[in-house]
Amino acid sequence: MLANKLSHNIKTISFFVTILILAIVPIIVKSPYYLDLIIVTIVYAVMAMTFIILLKTGLVSLGLAVFWGLGAYTSAILVMKLGLSFWIGLPAGAIVAGLFAFVLSPFLLKSGGITFLLLNAVLGLLFIVIIGNSTFLGMYTGINNIPEVDPIKLPFLPVIEFVSKIPYYYLGLILLIVIVLVVSAFNATKIGKAWTAIGLKPRLAESIGINVYRYRMYAFVLASAIAGLIGAFWAHYEGFIQPNGFNMWMTNYFQLYAILGGIGHGIAGPLLGAAIMKFFPEMIRFTQQLGNIITGVLLILLILFLPRGILSLFDKKRKFGEGFIFIRNWAKSSFTINRKEVKK
Amino acid sequence: MDIYGQLFFNGLAIGLVYVMLCSGMVLIQSVNQIIFIAFGQFYTIGAFLTWIGVDKLNFPYFAALAFGVAISFILGALTYLLILRHIQFKQGKFLATLIASTGLMLVLQQGSLLVFGTLPQSIPPIFKGTLNFWGITANIDKMTVIAMGIIITLFLFFFYEKSRIGRGMRATSFSPEIAEMHGINTNLIFLVTLGVGTAMAGVAGGIIAPTYGIDPQMGASVVWTIMAMTMVGGPDSLLGALAGGLIVGQILSFGQFYIGGMVQVVLFVIIAIILFFKPNGLLGRGIDIGVE
């Protein structure tokens, strides 16, 4: 009981300490280039979190970037064509993406699993060609010169202008904290418990009276709304959007960030994975053209020898030396075509 | 009549290239039961190795094509031996293979940019001239694409249905455990399947090189379209790949002429409708890629 309480307190304390550390980052990091990398990392980490929310209910999505792009386009259109403020565009992006997911869920979630995956993939392709062929949405060249975030005017305080990277960083950080709190709140309730149950075994969950379709729909709508919210922020931060920026490879990269960090860790995993994948190619910039090759080789090595992500190194159940045994077996069995060696 | 014939002819040529690509993808999807998104890069590699063979090493075209196909086969087999073999039987294999093939995709994409350069290339047509029949102006080069497409597809079907290894593939795609119980070396079957699948991508790349031109990004851009096409016929049915490739080729050829760029929207809507009512595709049996 005491240990339980203590671990809960440690979790809360570490959450606040992390926020404090992140809040003083702009004081230490002066270079706008690195601040830009950090903001991009936050956006990508949030997208990887939405992937984990879906994965928790046993759904693998290849169309996350669609909802991301939907939020971005909604906000950009509302601000540019209707002249509304960004502070309306931001929630509107989330609401439109969430509603779109809600409307589509009867079609997508009908039988779950592979159908969901394939239909999502088709949705991803459809999104790009529809926007690419619509003059209102700016064809394949996309929308340029999206206005920056409207200044915040608070009484008794100086006006916050969004001209440098620092206000954007704090806005991104606040969005990240809100999203993390919302996701944690969902995970703590009955809905989160139902998600875990469905993820473990959908049939079994159904047999004990959990409405699999409904809880999966909640997860899908929540993930899409989060993606739309961060997409709206992304559109105004970048200043331009184009349909090919929301293609399937982006979704693929989000999955990669999540798995790199560790699927078992819904919040720390994506942040770590996205940070590594964003900063590592920059660190090895001296090898310019070899950068992608090194990244690819590292990914393959990671999935071979550390399949549950980097954070699984800190899991308690892990035995020491597991990786070395696997490396030995890998070297032994790679060059034999022997039917006895098939490991199940 | 003329214009319909011409459009049909063009659609047939591009459709048969898609058939070759789709059947390679379908083999990998149905036997290995994974989604292999590095597949597009083997298409690039086959095309550029053919170009290197013709342009740099002065091979005759068909020798260069064989060279490209052989290297594609070897690369695919090595992929199985070094990477996929160790992860495709485990829990959560879907995500593991997806990430491993993303890594492979990055390596092959950047590697082919380094080795082959970043410029679009083309090799001189093998046969020059045109034929006129039934009101169609047929480029002999496109006729070569059609003829080779038909020959290679027939050969693949013969291999899959009649040969010993092909029988092993069908048994393994049905159930690896039961196939193994009946004395099939499933490890060898998985290896050969991945090799044959990537070799099909390589041969498709080599065949389009003289007619349509090649560029280093073509593999990355085509892979999701191939996946969508395999969904039409069924992700695990070779006959479905034939149907899917031909249907999509015709839709693209006719649609491009009548409605322009919107043809892709129509195509994907059709695919979505087919998938909604028949999740396994028109002819598919349903694969278990371990999503759940």
C-alpha cells in the first residue's frame, strides 16, 4: 500500500520536474535552429502518442496523418478564407478531425484489425489525391503564407507576440501538457481499463460485456481529435502545408517513433523516440549522405535486438544478458536453412 | 473505335507492369504474411541495374535485365536471412516487420541514390518503330512490354501452381505449422518467396526502363499504390493480383483521358467500396498479419 502510494507520488513528482525542465529550455537553448527541432519533436511525439492510443485497443492505423492534415487544413482555411482568429481555428481543427473520425467509424471499425488497417491506408491515399485535385484547397502545391498565431492580449500583462520561436515553444509545450493530462485522465477511467482489456484480447473483452466497437470508437475519435489539434498548431507554426506532407510515410514515421521509444510507455516512449529520430540525424550531419543509411541500419538492429523499444531497458522484468544471447543465436542461425531452427 | 482501342492498348501495357509488381507483393503478403514496404525499392534497383548493365557495362538488354533480376533475388533472400527470419514468427510481428522494412527502405533508398545518382535516366529502346492494326498505333516497345509481361506472369503462375517449390508456397501460405508437419522446409520456402517477390519487382523495373524512363524516386512513390491494387483482388491471391493490376491499368488509362487527375479519387473510392463489402478483396482468402 505504502509502496503503491510512493510510486504514485514519484510519478507525479517526475511529471512536474519534467515540465519544469522543459519550461526552462528556451533560457538555455538560444539557437532558433535547435528550438525549431524541439518544437517539431513535440508535434511528432504527440502524433506517436495517438498511434499508441489506437494500438492500446488493438488497432494499427496507417492513416493517422490524414487527421493531422485535416486539422491543419481546417485551421488554415478558417483563418485565411474566413478571416477568423487562430484561437478559433485551433479547437476547430480538433473538432473537425474528431467529427470526421466519428462519422467514419461505422465504416472503418466494422470488423477491426486488418480491415481497419487497409481502409485507413486507402483513406490516406484518398486524402492526398482529393486535396491535390481541388483548387479551393490549393492543389498539390499546398497553401502558403499561413498567418502566424494571433497575439495574446491579457490585461495588466505585455502583449505576447508570436514572432520568435520561444512563444511557439511555450504554446507547443502547453498543448503537449494538456494532451498528456487528457490521455492520462482517459486511461485512469473505466474507458481506459476497457481499452487495455480490448488490447489484450478483443474476443475475451467482448465476452465479459465490454462493447468493443464503442470503446474502439472512443479511442479512434480521441486520437483523431488530438491529431487535428496538433495539426492546426503545426500549420500555423510551419506557415505552409501541402498534401504530400501528410502522406503515408509520415504515418509510418510516427509508428517508428512510438516503437523506438517503447510501446509499453504511452507518453515517455514517443517523446524519447521522436527526440532521438529528430536529433540523431542532425548529430551525424558530418556524414551528410550516409545519414539515412545509418538511421535505417540502426532501426533494423533495434528491432532485431531490442524489439520492445529503448525504454524496455529499464523495465524490471528484463533479465540481464538477454540481448547477448539473442545476438549469439542470430549469428548462429542466419546462414543455415534448417527447418529445426524456426523459432516460434 | 480507334480511341478506345488505343486507350485499351496503353492500359494493357501499364496494367501488365502493375500485374508483375502486384504478384510479387502478393507472394510476399500471402506466404510470409507480412507487409513489406521496402518492396518499391527493389523496383528501383531492378530498373537501375538494367540501366547500368546496358549503359555502363555494354551488356545486351536481356543480359542486363537478367543481371538486375538476379541481384534483386539475392538482395531479397539476404533480407529474409538477416532480418525477417528473426522477427516474422514472433508476437507483434506486424509492427516489427513494418519497422524493419522501413529501416530497409531507408537504407536501400539512400543507397540507390548514392550508387545510381539522383538523375532520371533512360535506356535506348530495344525495338524501334510502330505497327498499325485495327486502327491502333502500337509502339513496338510497348508491345514488348506486353509480351514480356504475359510471358513472365504465365511463368510465375506455372511456377506457383505446378512446381514443387510453388506447391510448398501454397501449403505454407495456408498454414506454416501444418506445412512443416508434412515435411516442407518452410524456412527455404520463405526465403525463396521473398527472393521471387523482389525479383518480380526487379523484372518490372527492368522492363519499363526502355519504354517509360526511370528515376530514383519511382519505388518510393509506387509502393502504396501497389498495396491499394493488391487490396482490390485480395492481398493474398495471385489471380487477384492479375485482376487488380489489369483493372487498375484500364481505369487509369481510360480515366486519365476522360476525367484527368480526378481518376485517382475515383480509383481509391472504388477500392474503399470493394474493401468495405469484401474486406479480403475480390478473390482473397484473408491473411493473418497479426495486427491484433
